[in-house]
Amino acid sequence: MRTLRRIFLGAVAMSAPAVLAMPAKAAGASDPRVTVLEQQLRDVQRQLAEIRRRQTAPANTPPVTATQLADAQRANAQQYAALKKRMDEQPHLGFGNGRLSIASRDGAFNLSLRSLVQFDAGYFSQGRGPAGVDLNSGTNFRRAQISLVGTAWKDWSYNFTYDFGGNGVEKNGYIYTASLQYNFAPFAVRLGAFAPPAGLDDSTSASNLVFLEWSSPADIARNIGGAPSREGFNVYAQGERYLASVAITGTKATDASHFDEQIALVSRAAYLAVDRDNMKWLLDADLTHVFKMSDAAAGPNSPSMLRLADGPEVAIDSYRTVDTGAFPADTLTEWGLETAVQSGRFYAQGGYFHFAVGRNSTLPDPEFSGWYAQTAFSLTGEPRRYDAAVASFAGPTPAHPLGRDGFGAWEIAARYSVIDLAFDPFAGPAAGGVAGGRQSIMTAALNWYPTAGLRFMLDYENMQVNHVEARSKDLSANIGILRSQIAL
């Protein structure tokens, strides 16, 4: 019996320092509540040491009683349980991917602080152009975003993003995203201001685009009923190989120029037809239908107006190089087909978009179209990565970051895009003609990813804008632009 008692006392005394050290390392010594519990454990440890000393002391030393042994055992167990409970309740702090995040121990709550900053510097070498049109060379913060993103009660997620950047000129700050979402896999329901899925190119985040901006036809399509800041309600289902989304949207949170805001349906369906380690092939289709155009002004007889426009595929100048101008319309239907293939270090993507306008008069209904094709090639071998959460492809992750064992990842790319916003332009507006112009842009790009979260982009664009009905409005330019980006 005495031998068993000594074995037990020795084991308890030896385990006490380990029990003490483990929570201290996990929580840190800065929490006063943990410090108190640590001191209590040290007291128990000293008591156990005294009991052990007396157990091995000379015969005239009073022996350790069973009551003393039971008290020491109970005190040690209670103090350990109390300390473990406190440690389990402490939040977890982290810096994964450079982002400050905090999460509850049970994972029910978490919050991450994110940021995206893009600074552009560019130059327009303008050729022909309309009188008075001078494209603006210079610099611009395209995006300067701060985001709070997280989950609550496990099944709810939220995103609040404020942006201080802009197109052509920075803004004072506006709601880029402010949404609440309920998740019940594979479905999710989202409400607020956000960018509803409106196509493959649209669903590629601004920080992962191959080029500085979306192609012009995709950009016009996404802005009809989607794009960031769009207020609406969205239901979607998402899996490893598919995404299906339907949203009902209104105006943008930043748009105060319209009355009786528009109502639109924005939908997208994507399927990963091929999913191999070294190859992925994605198919995508989208449909946007505007049921009701916004009114131009207050009043019962205010007309519903439509305007489709876009500029160069850069953002240091906000001039609209193709523009239908505002004209009366009741409805608008856009549909698009896109696809993307990733095979090793090679990537290709393309799409076609069609726009059909329903007028509120006897004039003919205009139709417009556009398309793009692009390719990218990794010089250092890192592939573009498929992101199942949004059914699109993200940029490569450097296998050998700069400053460690390499020079980061390097990528070259090329794109050709066409958007045609002309409908019977010789007829004139009174007869239903729309002289929006036809724009084609050829882009070549060099992308450098020094490390995860950093990127530098150098793009060259050749832009040609043609107006067959009025050659004096034709416009051409060669554009060089450099972007520096940090995304955390």
C-alpha cells in the first residue's frame, strides 16, 4: 500500500509542472485571471512536494495520512479543471495570411480584418479623338478597402467593406459591401449590399484578375443589375464542382441619381466539367433581366431611361469611350456564356454577351453584343488556382517567394475584347438608332507576385473606338499602366 501511495504521489508531482506549463504557453502570461490560476497550481505543487518529502523523511517525521493525500488529489484536479475551463473560454488570436483574426474556442464566432489597396500610375498616348477629348494620364488609388468579415453563431456570416478608392478619382468613402448571410450547406441566403454572381469574369475578385480591369463587355453586363454596392436579396447553392445563384436586386447603395429604383433578376450557373490535378475546365452561363427601369426623376409621368457605357480597361480616367447615352426603355435582358481552362501553367478564358432592350414606344428594340478572349502563362510554373467558393480562378501562389529562396511568381498574359453599342446608327435617335460606338482593346500584361498578398502588374493596351456614322468621333490610344497591390 505504501509503495502504491509513493507511485501515485510521484506521478502527481511530476505531472503538475506539465499541467501548469501547457495553459500558460497557450494563453500567455498577460491575462491576470490565468496568472491567479497558475499561482494556485503552484501552491498545490508545493503542497505535493512537501507531502512527498515527508513520505521519504526519517521515521520520526509524521506520516502522510490518507486524508491529506485525498485532499491534495482533489485540490489538484479542481485547480486543473478550473484552469482548463478558463483556457477553453479564451479567444484565439491569429495572423493567418497576414490578416488579423480573432475566433472563439468553439469556432462559433470569428472576425477577420482585411484590406485591399491598389495604386495605379498610367499614361495615355492618344492618337485620333473627338475635339475636346483628352484622356487623363496620372495616378489613382483604384481601391483602398478596409473589411470586417466573419461568422456568428456558426451559421451566419457577414461582410462589411468600406472603400476609399475610385475610377478616375478617389472617393471620400462608400459602402462597397454590407451584407448578412445565413448558411445551410449547400445553400446560402444573403441580404444587403453586395455583388451578386453575374458571370465568370464578374465573379473573379478584383485582387485576382489577370488584368487591371474586367473586359468591357463583362463590365457592362455586371453593372446592369450587379457589381459591388448593389442592394438586393440572393439565394445560391455551391459545391466543389458547381454554383447556382439567383438574386433580386435594386439600385446601388452609392447611387442617388435615380427615383423609384430598378428591379432586376441576376442569375448565374457554373459547372466544373473537368476536375483533375493538372487540368480544370469550367463552364458558365449568366442571365440578367431588368423588369423595371428606374425613373429619371420624381413624378408619376417620369420616363424610364437606360444608358450603357464603358471606358478604357483602366481606371485612371473615367471618360466613357463607348456610350449609348440615355434613351427611353422599359426592360433589358442580358445573357452571357463563358468558359475557362487551366492546364498546368497555362490558362485561357473567354466569353460572349448579348444585350436586348425593350422600348416603351413603337421604335425598334435595340440589340448589342460583345466578347472577349484571354490567356495567361506562368513563367515560373505556378498554376492559377480554382476557387470553388466563387467558381472562378485565383492568381498563382509563389512557390519561391522573394527574399527567401527565389524571386516570386511571374506571369504573362494577353487579351482581346470587343463591345459594340451601335444599333442602326445611321437612322438617328428619332428613328430608333443608337450610336454608342464599337470599341476593341488589345492588352498585353506582365504580372509579378513577389510573395503571397503582393502583386505588381504592368499592362499595355491598344484601344480603338469607331463610329461608322461619324468618323470625327473615332478615338484611339496606346496606354501603359502600372499597378501595385497589397491584399491581406
